[in-house]
Amino acid sequence: MPATILDGRTLATALRGRAAERAAALRGRGFIPRLDAVLVGAGDTAARQYAESQARTCRELGIEYVLHEIAVERGPAGRLVRGGFDDIAGRVLLLNTKDTVAAVMVHLPLPDEVEAYSIQKLIDPDKDVEGVNPANIGNVVYGRSSLAPCTALAVIEMVDHTGVELQGKMAVVVGASDHVGKPIAVLLMRRNATVVSCNKWTPGLADLSRKADVLVAAAGVPGLIKPEMVKPGAVVIDVGVNRVSDPAAGVGRHRTVGDVDFEGVSAVASWISPVPGGVGPVTVATLLTNVVDACERAAGR
């Protein structure tokens, strides 16, 4: 029997609906749920399009969206004279101090001269709705905060949707990035799964992945996970987002694929998430859930 598709769009709609109900409850108590987002030097780019989409979604959910735009200006020899670290850090630190601000995020990318980590670590952990401050990464380990990285939370939401009880199950996470693979592994551990964290260079990767009741692919390698690497009946969550050439669509055309051979693995797994339309929409919805979480805490629940 082919795998059941984990429809991220449907799950995201349900998550947004719950977030909207909670946002309405906050408004009923006189507290305006709000997301403050920082956008640096983005013209007509993917970052701006995401910010505009985010603004529309927030409005639909009853969440106020405030976009703080920081222009980028370069002087002689392309030297950054505006929109550098001091300008971005100053805005983030200012938002940290405002009682009216409960949820903060910084859109990427930043100018090449500004390391994202140097900005992310400045966001107040209680307002860090993307879960990117190192303090919140650490809090994931100790279970002290719900503001974990959004993709990691999305993966757990998707596993929960299958009805699989993680306690006592073997979970294998392929990929160990700081904001995706590692937090996913920790969240699975916190649900009492036995977790193996590996990567695309791991010797005997196929032997390890075949033991997984829950297999999470987050390595950034198109088609890395083949049918023979999957345990029959496993839950397979594909976090990979890769752009590959698509000769069938014409010269120079591309399509988006995951880390999993979707067609092949669908014949082996019990559940599988597609790319696109899987983890991505749930990640966006999880960010909004984090916004409401942060606002509820600021309002004293």
C-alpha cells in the first residue's frame, strides 16, 4: 500500500486556525498580539515577498504586523555605510526594550558583512519567535521554552499528526545543522525516542536509516534517501529544499525537490511528506504559533 501523504498545507491551515482563536482571545483581554519583523535592504526580492506574505497572513489571523525596514547604502569601493551591524543591532536592541513588543524576528539574508549569528544572539530569548537565539537553542535541551526553531517544531507537529507514539521508537535524523537537524534530534529525544543523528558522510548511512521508525531527511542533498534505505512502514519527513534543473520543462528551468526519492520511498513508507507542500507550510504556521505563545506570555497568559 502506498504511503499516506502528510499534507503540510492542510496541517498548516489547522495550526493557523488555532493561532487565530488564541489571538482573538488575547484581543478580547485588551492585548494586541503583534509581530515585529526587521527587513534589511531588500528590494523586490524573495525576502520582501516573504515579508509581504507574512503581513497578509498575520492580518488574517488577527495579529498586528510591524515591518522595520533598514536601508542599505554603500560608499566608495562598495563599503557598507548604512545597514551594517550597528544599525541592525540597534534596532533589535530597541525592540527588546519595548513593552509593546512581544515577538521579534529578523528576515534573512543580511548584508554579506553582517553575520546572522551576531544579530540573532541579540534578540531577547522571550521574544525570539524563530528560536534562533543560541539561548533558545539551549533551552530546547532543557525544555525551558516553547520557542524552538520553527522547522524543528514543524517536524514534531507532522509526526504527531500521524498518530505515531514517539516514546520507544527509533528515530534517525540525517543532517545536523544548528537550526534544523540538531534541534529536531533534541525535540525527538525529549519525546523519549531513541535518536541517531547522522549526516550525508556517515559511514553505513543506509544501514542506520533502515532501522528508523521515524526518518527525518534534512541534509540538503537531492534524492539522498532511496527506497532501500527506508524501513517498511516508517514515517518519513523530508525537510530538504533543493533546486534542481528540469530539462523536461525546458532549457534553464528548475524545480524544487527534497532529500527523499519521493516516488520510490512512497512505496515503502507508511507516511511521507512531499516537497513542496510538506514541512514548508507547517514551518510558517509554527512561526505564527510561536508569536501567539510569546504574546500570551507577555500578557501573563
